[in-house]
Amino acid sequence: MKNSSLKLLVVFILLAFSKVFSQETINLQVANIDSTLTRGANAVVRSKEMVIEINSINSMTIKTKRIVTVLNKFGDGYANSYEYYSPSTKIKKLEAIIYDATGKEIKKYKKKDFKDRSYYDGISLMNDDRIKYIEHTAISYPYTLAWESEVEHSSTAFIHSWNPILAYKLGVQKSSYKILNATSIPIRVKESNFDNYAIIQNKTDHEVSFQIANVPPRQPEVLSPSYQEMTPRVKVALNDFSLEGVRGSGNDWKSFGKWQYDKLLSGRNELSQETITAVNTLVANAETDKEKAKLIYEYVQDKTRYISLQLGIGGWMPFLATDVDRLGYGDCKALTNYTKALLDSQNITSYYTIVYAKERRDIDAEFASMQGNHVILNIPYEDEEIWLECTNQTTPFNFIGDFTDDRNVLVVKPEGGVIKRTKKYEAEENILNTVATINLKADNSMTATLKRTSQGLQYDWNYNVQYEEPKDQKLHYKKKWGYVNNLEVNAVKPTDDKDTVMFTEDVEVSCTSYTKKVGNRLLLMPNVFSCDQSTLPKYKDRRNSLVISRGYVNTDQYIIDLPKGYALGNLPEKKTIETEFGKYTYELEKVSESQIKFKRFLKIIDGVFPKEKYEEYRKFRAQIKKIDKSRIALKQ
Amino acid sequence: MKYLHNLLSALLLVVTLNSFAQEYKFGKVSKEELLEQSYAEDSLAHAAILYESRNVYIDYNQSQGFQLMTEVYKRVKLYKKNGFDYATDEVFLYKKNSENEKVVGLKGVTYSLINGEVVKTKLKSEGIFKNEYSEFYDQVKFTMPSLQEGSVIEYKYKIISPFLSNVDRIYLQYQIPIKKINVELQFPEYFRFKKFTSGYLPVNLKESSKLDKVTITSKTRTGGDLREPVKSTTTRDVIDFKTIVNTINSSNVPAFKIEPYSGNIKNYISSISYELSHVDFPNRPIKYYSTTWGDVTKTIYSSTSFGDELKKKNYYAEDLKTIVSRSENETTRLAKVYSYVKNRMNWNGKYSVRTNIGVKKAYKEKTGNVAEINLMLASMLSSVGLDANPVLVSSSNKVVTLFPTLDGFNYVIVRVKLADGSLAYLDATDKYGLPNVLPDRVIRGSGRVIAKNGTSQSVNLRPKEPSVDRYIIQCQIDKEGVVNGKFNVRHMSYLAHDFRRMYGVKENEIKAERFKTKYEIDEIEEYAVKGVNEYGKGVSESFNFISFDQIELIDNEMYFSPLLFLRDKENVFKSNEREYPIDFAYGFTNKYMVNIKVPEGYEVAEYPKSGAFKLPDNMGGFSFRSILTNGMIQIMVNETINTPFLPSTSYPVIKQFYAQLVEKENEQVVLKKI
């Protein structure tokens, strides 16, 4: 009783104050932020309100109010704010005010004070987006930015999703999101990763809202799931929408995919008779469709190059196959569509496929909306799925590497969209095998000849060295084996077999001081070429699950000739470590008094493990690292 | 007679040209060029410039006045797919106020050999893209169509510029080889340009002159009143003048290769730049832009965005009175004024020798560019009676200037001469800075101090003394080979500056974490840091540690490097040769002192002996001292680089120095059971 009346009193005092100062002034004081939000943070979102008004199929207004306190120079990025605009996006209102730590206004930016420039992404040759922005120079820390904007979009295909916890090292005091749907178009909403977060939500036919409060900052941790998988987000889509003036509809992938096919792809695959004749000649001697597809893929790799272009609907629609044929370049959409057109000419069925490239991310199988950032080609062949990366001129046929492997993708068929999963490269397929002959001399020198063969994803991780100049190739190996002081790389011979997807490196190296003399002892490290050099940090309180994104198998076998004049003592016993993350063995075997054999095996299994397992995995890798660099002592 | 002579020599010249050189004319790509498989001089080149011509001239046109024209024509061979990047090119067009540069007549053709036939594909508007690149530049980017390995591309365009002093830097070398390049610049005698070159290749520049004339037509109207009808008379004036011609013809220019740790590579690529020094029309006073250092000084001091800004005092006079008085001693005055400006002002990240919004507004808003902040500082220091002058600087991202030119500078700092003759260099844009501790962008550049009386002198901004990091480890080894002990490091001068800049505001946890990662130590406890905010003093860090795998047990003996985790494990210099200098930014010394207590029941069987070696010319040195007493091993090591900027000729000795250093630091101690 006593306690609650005290609370009441505080409220009254606050109310009394707010008459004198504005409510906002009090809110803006940095001292008011709870320390759980500032500890380990570079900035704190004090409040963010986003209201999305859907006025009609081709009009949507987004109103944003955002107050962010920047705590140190690493948080300045949150104050350098901008708003995009383009022919289909208009900025109606833009205002920013900067306050100091006490809540006193120090600078105000009106719409006319904003800088204006084209949004130049540094990659695209052309891009028609523009931005209005402020570049604020902090004059003291902490400071607070209050931002207000109103933007009208004529495209409704993308509805800004809700990602209240935008980044690591960012505290969130309050963030809300509301959609007001004034149309009769049904709206679909999908929440993800809401577990462990207190989120208030409200959904009716015409209004959807979410709110979150007091989220302490997250810290980055290695081998974590992607940020999208860990933080709450809400995806929203309209069943009928407009994309850069093109009407669309779809409430599931089938209908959504059909729309994409009809409006964005259909009819863009025509070719000249001349080109068709050329392709006929090209594949004349091939027997199966797979062989034909391979010849066509290599033809495209040879003829075209990748160039990025992002213009209006052109950002979503490939340019015509005939244009690529004539110009010899295009972006991922254009090159994929062109390859498809060439395959079509031979009656080989293939599908334009939308994917999230690079960091592994699924197209959401359960929620149809504009997704993805890249396009590849899918050929169903007998029981097999063939995947083609059409923007890369060097990658082998049906090899997508870790750029688009093992993830859900949208395959766009004429009859509608289908979700498929791209190829997963299993640990056993990703092989790096090293064999070497190593010769040690009494003057501490070493010479060695080695052969490394890479397959599967290991091919992807290694094959690019062949395109470097000889001088840089040598440097590449000197860095790889940087722990060997005075290493010289004498010869490098890469051999690339794209048909079997196998890359072989024949390397000859030497070193004037590989072994160490200590009194009458000679120290040597038998594992010359496969020392694990990674270090995993130790966390007091690991928060995220452990993700080993790809598995692999490394095997090593070296014959080592020992220097004359030294006696081989007892060799250490074979070491084996087996865990649920993989297996490691290290073995030395005496061949004769002057020769030993070194064998190493490492298999890492991919998977997602609970956070408690991280420390076990770290220890596993630390043990491997320690054994890898262990030495033996020979005596005179 | 003379005319005949001229004609004759002109004919001769034409004949000579034809008989010696291949003619490069737009549209005349030969089959041989298309058949060529690789570049003769550099078989690894993915692409090569077969020919480039660049004609720069000032043209007079009655409606536009003088304009700067640049005609570019390039023929490029694409041997390999990797060279296709050279089929995309871009032109930057400067714009200021309402004037802007324009590109006209952009034409391009791709030539490919298909079934023995030469196939031409023209560059069309679909392959040309105009972008707004930044506040001051537009960009025209184009990409050539229909490429295949072996294609030859050709393109040409002309840039028309109203900015006569903006001759773009002319590159005489690229990252691909050039077979032949012809550059010609023609300027009427009224316009005098300064030129300066960069790079290590000789520039074959020839100067000549020729006579030229321009005809100016003027109309005079008379009459037009009640008595006389309008009558206009046209007069033609012919003005004769001399044109100065510069030509540079080079062939077989090797490709420029990028190497690590080179600092600003723009200093090493071969190029030539022209800067307008003065304009001298008949019967008009000469207008100077720059020509001698004296003129540069004069120009900058008379400019409204530098000299005038330096003179302004009123805006800060009142505030400054409360901070400092003239009666205090000079070092106090210097320190107070410098701290005041450093703390009040916040650099917006912009480089310039000229103010933008002006010192007064910058002062009020507490933010400004380099010129605003440091001119304000110079002015305040002068106003309290100190001998302070601005120093113009080419920062590290600018090409170093050897010749008098204003364009070569993009940064300004302050120099104060104290009564005892000592000098203090100050830069108030750097929150972590101190007198004579300047940011990296400044010390890697070069400076020139300029005084109001017109004198100037070049200055070396690199610190004279190496900065010191002093490490002390006290530790013991237990019977299992686990090492535990105390670690202490003290960073001085530039090393303290770097620490403050990178870790100053980060949490202690993160500061400690970096040691775990760098040294691979298992446990760190009681991490403490001192002096982060005590500018002028060093920064100390200390912690207790436990490390499980510093010691290797082999056959009941313990093996380890006595420097433990402090040892250098790898030589950073791995390349066998190097063409460009090595830039360490500043000289440094790492001093290590390690005391290790041997575990009971063990004795020292072997340990590394003392030794030392030096780099030539006092560039640096290494010493290693080991002492053994009562079950204690004591190691003292000093690694020093005195000369922060070394020519490429020193590369072999530096590489060797580090190789030896790594060897010595990895020598082993052996402990055996008693």
C-alpha cells in the first residue's frame, strides 16, 4: 500500500514536471536510460515507431519516428541517417534534431538541410535510387538523434518488415510497428524468432501491430546462426500488390511464382535463328541432355561477363535474351535467363530460380513475398537436380559451391513457384588430401615435394589460386604455411579438372632452417603442411547456438627422411580424438632408422549444436591445434 | 623560301611517321592485332593498351571564351577473360557552382575475330551510363559490348571543361602494359602551367612551340535614333600568339604492380600533372596561381578561404580571454589553446587547405573541416603571442609534391616555434593527438611550412625518435608445464596514441580479449589499464595470466621459447623482391623483459645465448640478452626500427633482419629433470 502510493507520487511529480519541460525533454535525457541497455552497447534505440499505411494497391505511406542515443564513436553510424527515393518512392517529410546528453537541442535539420545524392553502390554501372541524408559530426558523447520521416511508395510488393533489433551492440528501449490497411486486399503476416522476447501484438483485419521493450544489446559470437535467424522479425505481404507499376497477386508460392513467370520472365527468352543454329551445331555431337546443358553452360561462360544494372522494373526483370546475345554481358537475371533461353532452344527444361546468395539464408517456404538477392538456374534431369551459377566464368558445370549451396530457393515454373533445396555438399565430399615427401638435412634445411587434391567445397576454397600470377601464387603458399620461417616456394603447378571437379596443386618448397638444434638435440615438427591455425575465442557466457556451417575431411600423409647423424628415439603414441563434431587422428610411424611416416586425419561434421556445446568444440579445436604443432626430438 | 622550307620539313615528318610507326586510326584495327595471343613483353598480361592518345588543349571560342579540351582515344587488347574489366571505363566530370564539364563524341567499337571474319559491334547508348558520383563529380561509365577473348576494343571521347586550371592527372602507366602512348598538350602562351611527375619510369617529355592565331569578330551598331537607321559594321581582329606544345611519347610501358605495405601507391605509378601557375595576357597584369613557393604562399595568404580566415579574431576573442592570458609562460599558453581547440572542435572528416563554412561558423557549430579547425588554432596561438604558422600538408592519400604547387596540398596543420628554438607541430582535428604526436594521415604525408612574409620550407613530419613499447613478464612454470604470471606493457608516444585511438573508449573486456587472441593465452585475470585519458603520458596495461601450451613436453624434457608468447612467430616480409618503399609510419622499439622461474626438480639444460645484430645506416637493430641465476631465466630483448620510411633497395636487408629475428626469438630453452 505504502509502496504503491509512492509510485503514484512519482507519477504526479513527473506529470508536474512535464508541464514545465516538454515530455520529450525528459525522455531525451541520457541519464534516464537503464544501464542494462547501455552496457556493451554503442547506441540505444530509445523509441522507434513505424506506421505503414496501405492506402491502395499502388500507394503506401511509411511514417517513421526514431530516437536513438549514440554512446560512443562506434555508434555514429546510427546517426548518419538517410531515406531512399526513386521514381516510385517520394519523400514527404524529413526532419532530424540532435540533442546533447541533457536533452538540450543542439542542431536541427529541416528537409532543405539534407544532402541529396544518387545512391551509388560502387558495383552497379547504373542505379536510379537517390538518397537524402545527413552527415552529422558528433560534438560530444553521448548525444541523441530524433528522426522523423514520411515516405510514399507506389510499389506495394515490398512492405518494410519489422526487425526491431537491428544490429549487435544496440540496446532497444522501445520499438513498435503498425500496419493500417485501408484497402480490402488481404494482408499476410508472419512472425519469426519471437521466443525469448516479450512482444505485445495485436492483429485485426485492418490493423496489425507489434511492440517490444527493454532489450539489452546482443554481442557478436563466432560460429553463430545468422542474425536473421536469431532476432525477432515480422514479414508482411499483400495478396494483391504493385511492383514498379506492374500489378501482381499471390498468396502462396504457386500463385506468386506464376505471377513472376507471367509478368517478369515470360517472352524474354526469344533468340535469333542464327543463334539457335549456332547452338544446334554446338550440341550436335552430345548424346544426353546433360551433356548438351554442359556445352551450353560453358558457351555462356565463355561468351558473357557479369555486370550489375539496377533500374526500375529492370531491377526485377531480366533483359531480353537477344540483348545478352548481342552485348555479351548482363546481370544475374539476364545471364540466367539467357542460359535458359539457349537450353529452351534444345528443348531442355530449366527454371529460373531465386535465391539468397553468400550467407546461407532460406527463401521462406511458408511465406510468399518478394525475397532473394540472386538468381541461378535449375535443370531437373532424370532423378537429379542440376544447378547452374551463370554469373561465374570459371566455376565448373553443376557446381554452385558455398555461394548458394544447401538452402531453400524459389524455382519459378510456368505453372507457378515451387520451393526446392539446393545441393548440400556433405562432409565426405569436401576432401582435401595432401601427400608429401620431405627431406631433412643435418644443416637444419628441409626440402619437400607435395601434392594437394581438393574436391567438393574444398575445390571452391582452393581453385582460384590458378588464376593468380606465379609471383602471387608463391606468396599464397608462403602465407598458407607462414609458420615456417624462411620458407621458399620453388615450383607451383596447378591442375584443374573441371569435368570431375578436382583441383590438384603440385608444389615444391624448401627452407634453410626448418629444424632447430638445441645442444645435442634436433627438434622437428613432423606436421609441415597442415597445422591448424585458427583460434576460437572463449566466452564466459555463450548465448548463441554453435553452427558449423560446412563439414569437410582433410587427410595428410608424409614420408619424412631424417637427417644423418641423429638417432630416432621413441615416437609418441597415436593420438585420436573423437567428438560429435568430428574425428581427429595424428600418427607417427617408424619406417626405418632414417625415415618416418606422418599421418593425419581430420573430419569436421556440419550441424547446429546447443550453445553449451560451443566450449566442447573450442576445446576440441584447441587440442588439435596443440597436437598439430607438436615436435619430436632426435638425439646425436 | 622559308615557307618552302617549312613545307618540306612537314612533308619529311609525315614520311618519317609512316615509315617508322604503325598508324593508329580509329576504325583501323588490324587482323594481326586480333590474332595476337599474348602481349610480347609480358606474356601474363590479361589485357594491354595497344595505343592511347590524349590531346589536351585550350581552345578559344567567342561565345564560350577559353575552354580546356581533352581528347582521348584508346585501343585495348583483351587477351583473357580476367582482362575484361578493361572493357569498362569511366570519366569523371567536375562540377562547381553552375558550371560543369561535359563529355562529347563518345564512340566505341568492339572488334572480334569470328570464323576468320572481323566482326564489329558498336557501343550504343544502352552501354553508356551517367551517374551523379558525388557533390563535385558526375560520372560517365561505359561498357563495351560483345567481348570474347582476343577482342580489341576502341573508344574515343572529348571532355570540354570551363575549368582551365583543372588538367586531370595524366597516367602514363596502368596495371596492364601499354604498347604505345602519345600525349600532347597545347596551351596558348598566356597560360603558364607547372608540371610535376610521379613514378619511377623516365618521362620522355619534349617541349616546342608554334605560331597560332585566333579571329575575333565584333559587330558595332550605330544609329537607331530618329534621324538615322540602324547600321552595323562588322570588324575582324586577328590575334597572333604562340602555342606551347608538350609531347610525351612512350612505348612498351610495363604494367604497374601493387605490393603490400607500400603506403600510397599513387606516388609510384608513372604520371604527369599540370597546374596553372599564372595567366599573362598582353596589356593586363599577370594573374598568378602558383609558380614559386613564394607565389604559392602569396596566393594562399591572399585567398579569402585561408589568409583572410587566419586574420579573423573577433569570434573567439572573448572566450579565449577566459581560457588563457598572455602573462602565462609560453608552454602553458600553447597547451591551453591547443586543448581548448582540440576539445571544442570536432572534425567532420573533410580534408582541405581551404575553409568551407568559414572559421566563425565552424567555431559556433563546434565542427569543421581540417582548414577551419587548424587555421583557428593557428590564429588563436598567434593572438596569445606565440610564433605560430600553418603548415600545408599533402596527406597520406595525396601524391607528394616536389614542385611549387597549391594543388598538391589537401591538409593543414600548425607549427609553433618556441623561444628556445624548439618546434611543436599541432593538429587539433585529432582528439587523441598531442604536440608532436600527429595522426597517421599526416605523418605519412609531407609538409611545407609557410609564413606570412612569403618564406616557406619543407618539413619532415615523421617523429625523430622511435616510440617505445616496454613489456615485462614475471612468471613461473609448474611441473605440468603450465605457465602463470604477471604481464605488464607500457605504450609510449605514438604507440600510446594508437592504443587510445583504437581502444580508448572500448570496454576493458574487449581490451583484454585482444591479448587472448593475439597471444593465444588461456586465462586473463585482473586486467587493468592506466593513463588512457592522461594525454602526454604513456598507457600501461597489466594482467595475470595462465597459459597451458607454451611449454612442450617431449621425452620428459620441457622445451620452449623464453620469450613465450611475446616472440614473433612469422616474418611479415614474405615476397622475395620489392619495387616500392617500405612504410612503417613511425620508428618503434619493442623492449621485452621476461623472468621465468624454473619448476622444482628441473634444471636448465640448454638456453639461447646472448647475441645482437644491426641494420646498416642505423636503420635499426636487435639485441638478445640471457642470464641464468638461481633457477631463474632472465631474457632482455630490444627490437628497434629507427627509420620509418625505407627505400625498396633496403628490402632485402629488412627481410633478412626479420628472418634472423624470428630465428633468434624461437630458439629453445630445454629443462630436464634433475
